[in-house]
Amino acid sequence: MTLHLFDTAARALREFVPLKPGEVGIYVCGATVQASPHIGHMRSVVAFDVLTRWLTRSGLRVTMIRNVTDIEDKILEKAKAAGEPWWAWAMTHEREFRDAYDALGVIRPSYEPRATGHITDMVELMQQLVERGHAYVSGDGDVYFDVRSFPEYGEFTHQRLEDLSPSDDGESAGKRDPHDFALWKASKPGEPATASWPTPFGRGRPGWHLECSAMADRYLGETFDIHGGGLDLRFPHHENEIAQSRAAGRGFARYWLHHGWVTQSGKKMSKSLGNSLLVSAILEQTDAVVLRYVLTAAHYRSMIEYSDDTLREGQATWERLSGFVARASERVGVPTSAEVAVAELPAPFVAAMDDDLNVPAALAVVHEHVRAGNTALAGADATETRSALLAVRAMLDVLGLDPGAMPWARSGAGGRASSALEVLISAELDARADARAARDFAAADAIRDRLAGAGVLVEDASDGARWSLASQAEGTT
């Protein structure tokens, strides 16, 4: 089976055939860095991280572009309210987003362009649209896209123009149609001079939609493979991107992928609803890998209902997976990263991933191999144990969840600090074993309590004591 992806434009599964053999170009709408990242933002980067990993594992060279919107109405408003320069406000939150991505083990994109770094590209595109009769300058100096000049407007989301709500760009003198959307916003009284750039049509700043078309063209060319984002971006953002790009004569994206939302009590998580949860707050109580698992485990097109129970279930599942990898590695040795990277993936796992990235079905295959591996461990079958270990790690690597790889590895690849921790805890466990052998149970219990106080859980088994680090939630109770 070859890879099939659900193309939002076609509303159907389509076989994925790259524009250039062996290469894939992906553009994903990134964050508007107006505030700190919440869990809903992380759904997007994790979903497309899995796509990138699978395409790469399938032998394709991936160029991933994820933009940063660092100039926008809300950024200006919030920076002004905080008494900070808008660019400082944007950079502060851009760094918070990057820290959150890194914490969740997301592979950094090939390029992460900022809107403010591509004003020239935007102005060139805007001029092309004006020259072709698809855009015009209003009486206030704003530049608008004329939606009626593009007969296909609305086709992407299967809507008729007369049924659409007016654009949310506000009223402007000379705006021809309420559905026309802003390509460029003229400078307004009270706005900082640094938030505007010169154009043939006057000083101002870009509209939100213009930047993505310009940056996709800059890094991926006039036609590229995949454009991605959340379901909420289909209209008006992606509809507008298509209109302005194709009106300028560009082919634009060949496949459109949209991921589902993270919901809470059935509502999409967003700041406007007041029910967003900041990533920083979640990671104070939950291990990053557990949050990564929760965001990965659902199919990318489905909704994730977020709750404390969701995290507890994710914690339990992660402990089963990582626990098997730890026990098997102790018994048969730790596979090298090179072995994991080239290990043959089970056919059912490949079939699931090729079926529109069906991660739930892929994880079912992972759990089958964990069960088989545990059976092999119980039977002291080293060959089968190692086979299951290698398969489990290889599959989890595709999902960004390999317990034996950074950033999740406790030891080995974890560096000198993890190695030192291993030595110190092993010494404590040896002392505890000696105390138990001497029937000095008070001393043995004291060692166990001391380790527990440091966040180290000890589990006694028939072949000796094993240890693991407590989750952040356990460490705070």
C-alpha cells in the first residue's frame, strides 16, 4: 500500500504522489505570537511532526516550513497594554512557543520564517494582484483582494459567496464588497512607526492572509506538495490564501491537510472562550512525554477531549510502553540509534500509517509487540525479546515517542548527568539489598524512603529491584 492522505479540498483520500520524486515540500501555518502557547497550539505541531517523521522514514527528503506571525492587530494591542515594544512582545512569546515545541520532542522545521522578514515578498505579490485586476487600493490606503474577480472563490470550502459572512477586516472607505479581505493595512494614528513599511500604495503592514502565500512561494516555489493547519483555518484563511495565490498565477498547494481541535467540555480550546490551558502550567504537573503521547495517540483529524482523566490514561499507557523498553533493555541490551533507524517496521504498522496516518491503529500494533515482548521476557527468550524491543522502539520512533531516544531517554543517550544518576541510584539499591539480606529492614526502608523523597520509585521483582523516575504529578503529591 502507498501513502494515502485525506485531502480537504477533494474531501477524499488521495494517493500521495510528490511533485518531485523523492522530495516533499510542506507548509504549515504556525503561531501568531500574541500570547503564551496553550495545549491547542501543540496539537498542530505534533500532528505535522508525525507526518514529517513518517515521510522521512518512508525515504523522502522533507522540507518543512512553519511560519511565525510576528505582526498582527492583537500583538500591537497586547504590547501596548503591557507597555512593551510590539517586536519585544512578539519575540518573548515566540521563544515560549519554541521552548514548548522542544519540550514535546518536535523536530524543528527546515525553516521557520517570520512575517516581518518577508515584507518585500508580500509587496511583490500584492503588486501582481493589483496589476492583474484582482486587488485595489481603498480610500483609506488599505489594499483589498476583490473576491468577485476570482470566480472560484468559495470552492475550497464548498460555499457560495452570497452565503458567506463579511470579512472581519473592518470597514474602509472605498471597500467594494463586504467580502473583500485585506492584503495590506494602512498605518493608523496611534500605531508605532516601527509597525509599518513603505509600499507603492503607502506605509502600512500586511494582512494575515498575504504572508503565508508569500512565504510558501519563497521557500517551496509556486507549486508545492502539502499545506497544513487546523480545521478552523479552512475559512477564511486558507480560502483566501488559495484565491490570492492562484489569482497571481501560482499553482499553490496540491494537498490540504487539516487536524482536529483539542476540546474541553466539548468546546474548542481558545483564549476567547477562556478555557485554554497553558503548556507551561501543564508541564508543571505532567511529564512532557505524557502530553506528547496524548496529542499523538488520537487520529490527527479527530478531536481530543482534554481532561485530567486523559492525562492519567496517557501516563498509564506511557509507563507500560517505557517500562517494557526498560526491562527488555536491561535483559538483552540497548539497541543503537542506528539499529532503530533501519529496523524493519511490522507490515500492519506500515499499513496503518499509510492509511492517512492512522496512529490509533498503529499504536495497536505497538501494544501487540509489547505483549509479545513481555511474554518473551517471562520465558527468558532473549532472541524474541530483542526482536520485540527493536520493533517497539522503531515504531515509537516514527511517532516521536521512543523511550530510548532523546529527549525521553533516561540513560545512555541522556548524557553524563543520566549516567551519574544511574550509578548513584544503583549504589543505593545495592546498599538496600545488603540491608535486606542482613534482615535490617529499618535501614532498607529508610533507603527506599530516601529515594522516594528524591522522586525515584523502587519496585521489587523476582530478579531484583528496579527503579524509575516518578512523574511530575507523583512528585508533587
